[in-house]
Amino acid sequence: MRGEYIDSPEFMLLGNQWRLCICPGGVEGAAEGMVSVDLYNRSSEAIEINYGFSVVDGSGKQVAFKRTATPRNFGPMNNGSSRWGYDNVASRLKLLSSLVDGTLVIEVRMKLTKPADSVPQPFIPVNPFSKQMQRLFLNDESADIMFEVRGEEKPKNNAMKIAKTAPVTFPAHRLIVENCSSIFAELCESNGDDRTTPIQITGVSPDVFRLLLFYMYGGKVPDNDMKSHAKEIIDAADRYGVSSLKLEAEVCLVNATIFGVENLKDILLYADSKNCALLKEAAMDYMAKNKDKVRGKISFHDAPGSLLMILLKQYGGGRARALRELMGMRIVNTIPCVSVSYARRLMRLVLMLMGQGKCSLLLSKRHLNLTQARVWKNQKRNQ
């Protein structure tokens, strides 16, 4: 009859007790001839799940399937929300033809929408060495060496003199800084056993040196400081041999840099001077993707020969034409008039290219002789 239920045996799943309630005649609102099935939470704990029913026959074939599109919150037992189900699971005729030895087999599938409370794990302490090292940072009592950093202020109103700020002293531990940098090891060695005379640090502002020193004590440079002082950190790390910090700052600088025709030359010259391979590679990638924008608009007249070699390889096209554009000049017309230092650099570049067998027609022998004669003539004049 409609509205009459048959209860299944209770079973446990996901830590709760459950029961299926089957209504062969269907509940009120069910279609005629359809069977209704409800899932009933028999535990005192509420649970939110996705669930579904699957009816299988004797061969294991699925003959009916229902599942929720959204999670259901099953309240505790005897609560109005502890029971959810489907009015029209399948027709009675289909289910009767699917009985297995007179038994209706219904598989119940459940999945938690929220992870179950994890079993409390025993407390396992983290190795405290890193924090202990950072506690020694700027610890004046245990320090056995001192660094003195005098900052410099940029001149104002076209003043010729650079104003120096008051020196800042940083206590440190010789064992730590010597093992972080060979440069610092040499500085400490030159100071001997003198613990009272501070070692002078130049070319670095006190703020950046503090970040450098903190890094050597196992600290992490804050993201804001890394972004705002990336170039200064690269300069300091390069000067004092803290290569890992230099690389970290270089990655930050590459991510923060917007490449363009206006700043490309400065970026390449800076990357070459500081041996920043990642920054140089990023600039080269921009050049390769924007050849039409770059070609003929940037002069590398004063670029080092090593950088010009890399640029020529990256530029592609005719090497003589690329060289003219990179140097910002016409080789044939102006070689006899270039300066001695520039002619030497150009000659080295040309000879390097010819030695590699890649540019034997870059300059004719006549032009090479003219350049060599010009260099010799200027040398005689300067003597």
C-alpha cells in the first residue's frame, strides 16, 4: 500500500548508523507504480554527505540509480532532517524482476562533503636550530665581531659632495658569517683577534646590510623589502659573495621588471655587469619577441664585447647588418674615425667572430687594415 515502509537492517558507514526505508507502494506524491527509498540517520551525530542508491540484479548489473546533485545535511536521530530519499527510484515491476534469491539488493554510496575530524596526532617538536640561530642575530652579548656600515646620501641640488650618514654598528658571530661567505671570511681574517675594532663595510646601506646579515642567520628577507630593494640586495650579495641571496633577489627583480625598448639597454648592461644570468635571459627573450621594436632603436656603442657576442647570436639575420644596428653606426664609413678604445673592442669582436668561422665576410681586409692603421697612428700620437 502507498505510504507503508519496510525497514532494512541497520548498517554503519562513515562512522554513523544508517537504515534504508523502502516504500513498495510509493510515498504520497510518487508516481503510480513507482517505489520510494529513504536513507535514515540512526546516530546522534549530524553529518553532511553526498549519497546515492544503486539497485543491482543477480548478475551485478545496475538496473536503477539515483544520487544527489547537492550535499544533504542529515540531522541526528529522531530529528526532522535525519531522513532524506527519493520518491521515484524505479518501477515495482523492474525491481521485482531484479530480485536476487527473493532479496532486493540496494547499494548505498556516500561521500563526506567535509573531511572528517582527523585523529589527534602526538605532538612532534620542530627542530629549533633555525629559530635559535635567528635569536643570535644582533645579539651583542654573545657576538665576537662587529661590522660598521656608514650609509651615503645622494647629493641634493647638484651638490658635488656626497653626504655620509652616521655609522651603524652590527654585532655578529664570526663562525656564522665566515661559513656563509668567503668574502666575510677574508674580512674577519684581516681583523685578526681584535674584537673591539669594527670591520668597515662599504658600498652597502645599513638597511640593506641588515637584510644581508639576517639572511646569513637563516632568516628570510620579507617580500616587501625584497621588492623595494632588489637591486641593492643584488649589489650587496654580489659584492660580499652571498650567492643564494643574490639569486633570490634576481628572481624577484625579473618578476617585477616591465621590459621595454626604453629600459632594455640599461637592463642588459646591468645584468652583464652583475653576472645576472636570469635577468639577462629575460631581456634576451624580450628582444627575440620584439625584434622589430628593438632593431635600429637601441645603440650598444659602449657595450662590452662579451655582451655584443650574445646580442649578435640573439638578434639573428645578417650579422654585419645586426652589428651595425647594435653598435648604432655604419661600419664601412666610420671605422677609420673611431676612437682607439672603441676600435680595439670592435677588432676583438670581429676577430672573435672570424675565429669561430661565423662571420668571415663581416669586414673586408681593407677595413681591418684601416682600423689597425688608425689604432697604431693614435697610439703613436699619444706617446
